[in-house]
Amino acid sequence: MDWYRGAYQMNIAEYAVAKYSYDLYRANLQCDFSEVWNMQSVSPQMLGCLMHAAQQASDVINDEHRRVANCSEWAKRTECWEQLKKYPSCLDADPIETTTAISSSSSRTTRRAPLPEQSKAINFTQDAVPHAQDATPSVMSPQRQPSMSKRRTGESTSSMQTAQTKVSSPASAAAAPESAQLSLEDRRTYLTSIPPANWATFMRWCQHRPNPDSKSLAILAKIDHQIELTDDDVESLWNLRLKSIRRGFPASILSPR
């Protein structure tokens, strides 16, 4: 990295990720978070794009003609970001092979089979959400362990088994809803069987998405306060679950345990 000047690493990293995301948006593309999760690393192509974006960010942040003398202060200005946005897309960068990437690629078929444990899946998502530790502490604390399904005393064991049989794994969990095999009560049973800690992770992820939907957050807050969901809430939450999985959120987290 002959372009790296040995300083402002944090600013460069933040701007590089932002530039990569911006270029994906301009190209009408999305980051495949599922592949990152399965490989437990980024692909050589993605690494090349990020490093190219980092070089562009370094050029802008260290620009001798910047309007602010201090580089860190300059990085806080909107003008700095607007200047970086004018640079060419970083998506045309050459792949960068690393030992980790080569090893991960060669063993992808064997590593994708096992499902991650719940704790590992949750920690991964929390780490992936910027400033997740700053989220409102009262929002669905993992310590609130009573199962949501226990509140619904009228639900039968057979109903629970039916829902979990129809959606028996994270992979089928994403696909089964689209097959329209689950009734409204099956969906309700399925959703209320997801651990509160997983809903907490999901809510933090939703809060940090661009333009978070207030209606969806309100429904998730109902789960936190153990308020029974209406039929409309169940449908909305079900559709939100599907949409989020398609956008890269781990299906294993939004599945019963």
C-alpha cells in the first residue's frame, strides 16, 4: 500500500466502506452478506474494491488543497464526502488474493454445511451493525428470556410442531413463506417462537438501516413489551422477515430455537 501515509486509518476505513456502498447503490447492486458470513471473510473481488475505495478516500482526506488544515476535521465536513463521491467507481478494481481468502474459497463447500450456533450468529450481527452498543438499552434486552410462545397459553403443541415442521431450517425458513404453505396462526406461532435475544439483534439491525420503517419498529417494540400481535402485525412482521433475509440478514437468527 504505497498510497497509505501512515495516519487517519479510522477516517479512511469509514470513508472506504461508505464509498463502496455508494458505488454499489449507483450500480443498482447489493453486498452479498450471506457469502461474507459463509466464508467468514470477504472475497478477493470485494477486498480489491474496498482497498481501491480506501486509496480514493486517502487521496481526498490528505488532499493538499482541502478547505480545512486538520485532516480529521476535514473528514467531518460534507464537502469531503461530496468530493469523494466524484471519484470513479471502485467496483472495477482488480481482485486481491490473500492466504485467508484462498483457504476460505477452497473449503467453501465443506464450511457452508454446518449451521452457526445461536450465540455466534448473534455476535456476528451485532458486530456488523455500526454503533450497536449505543442502541437504546431498554430495547429487548437478552436478559428478558421468557419465551414469547409461553404468553400465548391458547396455542397447542401441535400448532407449534406444524409451524416448525413446515419451516425446519434457516434455508427453508426463507423459502417456505413464499410457497404460501403457512396459515396466519402458523406464522404467528413461528414468529413468537423466535428467542427475544434474536429479535433484539434484528431490531438493532433495522434501526441502523437507511430510513428505518417506524411501523416495523413499533411492531418489534410490541414483542419487547410482550404485547400480543394483531393479525396485521403478524403479516407485516412476516413480510419484514422475508425482505430482511433477502437483503442479507442471517435467516438462522429469525428462526425458532
